[in-house]
Amino acid sequence: MNQNSTDQFFQSKVLGHPSGLFVLFFTEMWERFSFYGMRALLVMFFTASLIDGGWGWPREHAMAIFGSYVGLVYLSTMLGGYFADKVIGFRWAVVVGALLMTLGHGSMALESPFFIYLGLGLLVFGNGFFKPNMTSIISEMYKDRPEKKDGAYTIFYMGVNAGAFFGILLCGYLGEKIGWSYGFGLAGIFMLFGMLQFWFAQNIFGEIGLKPKKEDKEKDKIAISATEESEDKRVPFTSWQLVLIFVSALLGLLWIINDPATIITEGSFNIFAFLGPEGNNIAILSALGLFIILLIYRLTQYSRITREKMIAVSFFAFLTIFFWAIFEQSPGTLTIFARDYTNRVLEGSAGTIFMIIDALMTLIPLAVITWVLLKLFGQTFKKYTLSNLILASSFVILWCIGIWKIYDQLQTTSLEVPASWFSTLNSLFIITLAPMFSKWWESKYNPSANMKYGIGMMLLGLGMACVAFGASGIEPGAKSASVSMIWLILVYLFHTMGELCISPVGLSYVSKLVPARMIAFMFGIWYLAVAIGMKGAGKFGENIDKIANTEGISYFFWMLTIVSVVIGLLSIIFQPVIKKLMHGVR
């Protein structure tokens, strides 16, 4: 039997899939636990008063550094993906990434300025090594079983959302109720568990993800050459194009680091000061301009059909920027709104009902995931004992924290819902609604790509309209209010439906529309668009105080509503044009 055949992975199965998939499931679950758990606390920590253990920053400063952090996380995936493909292999990339993130969360638990910034830097590089390579292992594992791949990614996606849900729920609770360092530290502990259980079970993947061999690289070159015979001629990057890429990337990287530093230091630190008062703007516009020039030139070098398909991908990448810029208000302005402007105190029967719902939200997913864990034990415990014991230990801790949280809430007569709790609704709604949307996409009523984007952006706008309407009674300049929680719940419901229309669709169209040999280049453009959107979320959030003080915070959310609706309409209006450019691809 061929060592790399998928048959070897299907000899040991859990729920009809290889046991190795569930090793990845739990590794990814703990990584998402740590990422979303820390992210839920970041802006609140920066803006919390000194008395409450925070840094007492203005919201503008917190949103500036948040936007750069999440933007750099997505930019770093290109670096991590390159090293994994060419140098160290998928497995070592996952381990290096997990180790860097463990150290990053541990650094942040110390809470001093040096260690907070060091921690954020380690998390950026850690995510870059980790994030793109988990799905690469899955892709290789199912290479000869394409009919099982959709189910595999669905299971894996559930692990992503389970991790995000528990991370926000538990790290958020510890951070807000006990201390910020406990929330940051818990994220690091579970990242360490995820790394160790992956390391000690890695042989389950056979030869997948090992350090690339010279002969493998030669095979890839031969495969690429064979593909090119039926496609366009290869268009290598020339010296002047590589120079443009380097200058554009350097300017963009310096800007994304310099922007929050300039804002936080109120201009005393500014790399681009020599360019004058508008140095920051000149730098980023120059970077974008050079990149657009290069992209347009590259598009002219391919055949008409390939060029038009790539234009379609670029159009969706442009829309994606606006989606993430508005969707990622969740850990920023929406969490601030939950903390400062929402009535989160529940008394009497309302408090009792919430505690019951919250307890069920905690215990039922825990029970389901533990059941999956026991299934995995049944298949792998004898061969990968240490990995399973580490995984079991992590779940014992998780159960203890979950039960303690419920017990702690029972001791209070007047319950205050943590501001971070609302972010858990996104993962909960995804797990609940994803099967319905999947059925929709498989039916005869499956919308076109443009319609999916249009519907998604409209739902995003509807969510922002809910919170804008709920905040309509808040006077300009008000620092607190008591808006009903129902508006935030509706925001996350509509935003999750919007995410299900857009997020899984984009990468799928890149793989369908772009020739195999150009996938890496277009994925790079796609992740660049996501990174710009993430930084855009921070730039939007930086203006919340300015707008709230002059026009009212409701005005801020109405602005985001209008942007969402306009982009949604733009997607729908351009449907005939983009459909033609896609040449029959659905």
C-alpha cells in the first residue's frame, strides 16, 4: 500500500472520518480558544480604568493597536505559509506557531507594557505559522477522498467555533470578574495543551507535513509544467516587479506598525515624519498605489479568460475588505457598547432565566465535545497515550472552570452579564445556523456569488441598524447608558447570517477561478484584502469617540449601516458583469 495513500488514515475512524482529523480538531479548538479568548479582552483591558486594572487608554488608542494587531495576524500567514511549503513543513510550522502563541499569551499575563507588546508580536508570528497549515494537512489527508472533504471541513469548522465559544466565554469571564492576567494566562495554558497533544500524536499523519524533500520539490515543478501546457504561459516576476512588491510591502508593514505608535504617542514617534503632517497617509497610499499598478500590469499578461476570472476574484476581494472592516467591530466598538451603554444587570426571574440559559450554553457543548473526545480515545489511546492524557487533562480543567463559573453566578443576587459574553453568540449562531445555510447552497435556490455577497452585506447592515436604533436615545457626549440587551443579541444574529453568506464563499471562489499555479499569488491578495479589512475595523473604531461626542453613538452605527448597504447593492448591481467574467463558474 502506498505510504501516502489516504487508505492508511481511514483505517482508524471516528464518526466516519480519520482519527487524525480529530487530533487536528482539538489542536485547532485550543488555538481558537486562545486567540478569541485573548481578543475578547484586549480592547477592554486597554480602555479599563487604572482602578480596574487596565491601562485607562482612550478608545481611539485601543482601536488603533487592535486594528494593527489583527491586520498583522493575517499578513503573517503569507510568511508562515511560505516557510511551511519551502523549508520546515506543515507539522513544524504548526508546532512553532503554537509555541510562539503560548509564549505570547504568557507574556501578556504579566501585563507590563514591555510584555504586552512582546506578547502581541509573538502572537502575530505564531498565528502566521499556525493558521494556514492546519487546513493544508487536512487537504493532504483527503487528497484521494474528495467526496469526504466537505464533511471533514465541516467537522473542523465546528472545532474552530467550539474553541472560539469557550475561549470568549471562559477567558472573558475570568478576565472581567477576577483579573485580566487570568484571562490572558488561561489562553496560554490551553494553547500549550493544544501544542503538546498535537506533537505527541503527529505520527498519526504518516508522512504528511514533514520537511519538504528535494525530490518532492522537483515533482511539484513537473506537475506545474504539465498544468501549464493546457493553460497560459508562465509569467515569472521580473526584477522591477519584485522591487515594486518589496517597496509596497515594506511601506505597508511600516505603516501598520507606525500608525498606532503615532496615535498612542500623540505624534512624538512617527517613522514618516520626514514626509510632513500627512506622512502616514502618503506612505499607505503609495503602498496601495504601487500594488494596484503591479496587479493591473500582471493581469494584462494573461489570456483573456484567465484575466477575466482574476478580475472577478479581485472584485470579491475588494468587497471582502468592507465586510471584515464592519464585521470585526465585535471585539472593539460592539464590546465597548456592551460594557458602557448596555443594561447588563439582571435581577429576579430575568437573572434566573439567564443563569439557566448560560449554564446550558456552557454544559451542553462541553458534554458534546467530551463525547467526541471519548470516541477519539477509543481509537487512539493505546498508540498515542501521552497525547490523549494531555488532552484529557485539558478537558478536566475546562470542566472545572465551567462548573466554577456557573457556581459563582449562583452566589449573586444581582447578576451582571459580562460584556464579552455577547461575542459568544457568533459561534453559537454559526453552529446552529450553518446546516440551514448549507442546505440552501445545495438547493436549486442557491444564489450566485454576487447575490451571496449582497445578501451578506445587507444582513451586516441590518445588524448595525439594530444597534443604531437601540442607541438612538443616547445623547451626544454620553459616557454611559442602559440600552436593552436585545439589540446586541440581534446584531450578532444578523451578523452571523451575513458571515455564513460571505466568509466560506470567498476562498472557495479563489480555488475555482484561479489556475492551480497562480493559487498562491491570489491567496496572497485575498489575505491582504482580509488584513486591510481588519485594519479598517480599527480605523472605523478609532472614530467612535469623536462621532459619539458630536453626533451621538447611534450616528456612528448608522454610518456603518449605510456603508454595508451600499456595498451590498454594489455587489448585486455588478452581478451581470461578474457573471460574465466568471465564465460559467458557480
